[in-house]
Amino acid sequence: MSRSIPTEDRISSLPDPILHHILSFLPTKFAATTTILSKRWNPLWLSVPTLNFDDTPFKDFISFRHFVSSVFLSRDINLPIQSFHLKCAKQHSNEHDINRFIYAAMQRGGIENLHLNMFGRLSLKVKLLTTIFSCKTLVVLHLRKVNLKDLSNVTVDLPRLKTLHLTRVLFERF
Amino acid sequence: MASSSSNLISLKTSDGTVFKVERALAKTMKTVQAIIEEADANIYMIPIHNVFSHHMDMIIDYYKLSVAGKSKEFSVEKLDNDELKDFLLAVHYLNMEDLFEVLTQAVADRLEKKSVGYVRKYFGIENDFTPEEYAAIRKKNDWAFKGDDIEPEEDEEKQEE
């Protein structure tokens, strides 16, 4: 049965920056589904300045890794990432890959919010450790179940940091 | 009633209602603040376009709750999607940071975990892809649509009610 009264496109008449802001509250996997809504919506999710990766809906780490890699490849490399949320709860998560993802996000520049929520332990490799702890733009840092090795050898310089949450973080050889 | 006029700013909504609001509330509206600062003499009444009196009522509610430290009690649940969108546009126009965050989060909450079909119907977004384009995009982003974090796809065909 067809609708006799055409529905006006309510949410799409909002300008792009507002749609980006709405999408920034949603997990990236969900935001990606908006790509199919219409031509206008198709590219929007890729320019959202927030990445929110949660491995919960994925059947294994490999499919999660595929998802994260696809997103990084699809995004404009010059687009800064303002917020990066990563939650990894899967068994057999690959530590090297996770370091790589975080590093890739940090490389884009301009990151203000970094949330790493690990369920298994994650050790941050030296290169990533250095990058995070000398990030000039970082305002909020949340680390959960992360190992920070040899932090004493790393220059800690976070001039804009306002909020720091460390939950079950292990400092080794500090 | 004699008002201590230096503490109150008069705002006139699109539907002609005049609200006398505290200067502190007007300060949370960056658009209004800019108008006040640009005015040479003391401005008597500031018209706020795209903002209706029912929007101002909610803005004042939110402000009162925030001042009392109860901003989390502010709810837009009773607004339907059109009303929420209009309110969001009004707050965006007024450039009110905190309330804007609250409203965009509210819209995101209404969208989360819903199937594409639901989102499209709910907000009336027209699918302007050809069936071939649609299938190609769906296939390319297949990983996004799988998993129990979103509702299963509704039948895209028109259904007999």
C-alpha cells in the first residue's frame, strides 16, 4: 500500500555539520550503515571526526580487524581524527594490530579524545607510547587495562590535557 | 512591574512573544551575545529568528535545571522527531553549545541500533539509489550490516498493512 502523503525528509534537511555531530555519537559500525540511506547520506559517515570502534558485534577479531582497516582505507587520509574510542574484548585479539590501529589514528593529527578500553591486557609499544604521551592536542585520555612499559624513558608532554582516567593500568619498570 | 532592566534581556521569538531572560542565560546563546556586543547603544529587544516560544520555554527549563546542577533531568522524550529536529535547529541557530550537545545526543539515541529501513521510514529519507547502486553499496559495506548490534533489515518492498 503506497503512502498517499509524501513524508518530507525531516532529518536530512539539517545541515552537514549537524548530521556529522549526530553521527559522532554513534558507533562507527552503525554510522557506516547510513551510507545506504540516500546519495546525500552516502559519504557523510566517512567525514565524521570521531571513530568509535567496538569489537562486540563481530564474531571474531579477524572480522573486527577487517572492519577497522576498511574504515581507515575509506577515509580521506587528510581528515583529522578528533576522537578515537577503541574497545577490544575479543579473545585472541592481536596486540600488534591494535597498536597499529591506534597509531594510525594518532598519525592523522589533531586528536583530542583518546579512549582505550581493553578487556584483555594491551601493552603499548614504545612508538605508540611516545606518540600518545607527547600528543600536543590531547585533552582527554582514558586508559583501561593497558600496560605502559618503560614510561620513565618516554618524555611526557601533554600541554592540553585536562582529563586523565587510568583504570587498572600497569606501569612496568617505572 | 519594574524590572531591573540591566539584568534582563528581551528576546522576541518568531511568533511574536517577548521573553525577558536573565543576562546569564542570554550569554549561553552565542548568537545573541554577538548581537549585544555589536550594538552601539543598549539594545532594547533582540529578535530571534527560527526560534518559537515553545523552544524558548524548553530553553528556559534547561537553563533553570543547569543552574540547579540538574541538567541531566532535562528530557526531550515527549518531542516527536519533527519537534526535536526543529528544536535542534533553533538551538543551533542560537549557538548554545551545551544544549546542542544534549539534542544531537538525543537524536543519535533515537537512531542507534535501528535497521536502515527503520531509520529511513522514521525520518522520511528518500532512497534515491537505483536498485543496482543500492546492491553495490550494500555489498561493499556488508560488514557494517551484519551483527546483532542492529535490527535485521526490514523487507524493502512495500508491505500490505
